[in-house]
Amino acid sequence: MKSKIKTSFLILTWNRYQFLEQCLSSLLSAISDISSCEIIVMDNGSDDATAQVLDKYKDHPSFRIIKLKKNYGISGYKKLFGKVRGEYAVIVDDDVLSVPQGIDKTFADYMTTYTDYGFIGLNVIQNEFTDGAKPPIEHYTEDVRGDKVIERGPTGGWCTCFRRSDYRKVKWRFLFSSISMKVAEDGMLSLLFSTKLKLKSGLIKDKVCFHACGPYYAKEYGHLDREIEKYSASGLSDYVEKYKEYL
């Protein structure tokens, strides 16, 4: 008999098959109890080799693969969040290329300890090529509880957990909110949890993932044109110019 689903890992992907392949491999190997988890991948109308990557997992009992006929952009999360069956939902960007071992247990432990938080993410590796999309450290304050430490502050959706029960309380506000690359799903969720449920957001200080965002890794993995197309369609001209420097 299959265990009750505790954690749902959610990946929305579009035309980044090389990122996606490494993301899925890392995530699957890092989950400590796969029988209590599901991995839901929503293909947002990709026309590259994404289908071939996902075919490798089509018979895996913990995978649910959903293929959309067109690209809904960030709004695809509105469809994806409705598929969650677990107590916890974890957004995983498809350019998160490594996550810490026991990721499912880590999020469950922190969500249980920090009950006044609604949105808890992993910290990020920062190097000469990427800041992991994390704002400067002065935007954070430490919240220590026993042996756990959260950096309270801006929490991106690169690898971030929320409770399905909390989402249900703000679901209709989220579904009728306008989300885009300028105000994405993570920012909207964090805002709704804060304003409507009075829940905080933060990052787990000593648990890091490798969020390979930025033009350097986009070029290394062959997705530079895709990123330029995405930011052009979103009207983010500053990002377009930044990525074009790497052509």
C-alpha cells in the first residue's frame, strides 16, 4: 500500500531540458523517503528535448508528468498548484541543479518548528558567476530556534516550501492575481501569506542549493537564446541586454 503523500515537489519547465535533466536527477537522489513524496513536472509547451528527458521518468511511481499544449508563462503555476496532494508543496526551479540530502525531511522539520512562517526556502550557493538570485545579506535577520536558523527576509521560489493548508486559505486571491516575470508566483505567495495570514518568510541558513541562474550558466547549458526570448516577452529590457552580452 502506497504511503500517504507528505511532500509534493513542483517543477514548471519550458525549453531548458539540459537544466531539467540535472535538476531531476539531483532532486530524486536527495529525497530520503520517496514513497511519501510526489514529483510533479509540468511541461509548459516545450518544443526542445524536454519530452525526451521526461520520458525517462514516465513509469516512475512517484512522478506525475503533465504536458501543456502551449506556454502559459508564470501563470502555469496556477495550474500546477492545483495538482498538489501532499501536506507540503515545494517549488523547485528547473535551474536548481543540486539540493541537500534529505530535502523532504528538512522542509518538514522546519515547517513544523517555524509554524509562524508560511514560505521557507533553501539558501543558495553564491560564486563569481551567480548570486543565486538572493538579495544582499543586509536584507535578512537571523531567527534561531534550537539548532535551526532561518534568515528571515526575501524568499525566492528557487526551492521553497509552503503548506497546502495555507495555500487553500489564499487560493482564490492567488488565482485571480496577475503574476508575471515582474511579480512572479513566489513574490505573490509570500505577499499573500504575509498580508492575509500574517506568516513570515525566510531561508534555511545552513541548507543550500545550487540555483544556476544568470547568463553565465544559461550559456554553459545552451539555454541563452531561451532566456533572452523569455525576458524580451516579459518586457524586462535590462535583463535582455545583460544576457545578450554573453552571445
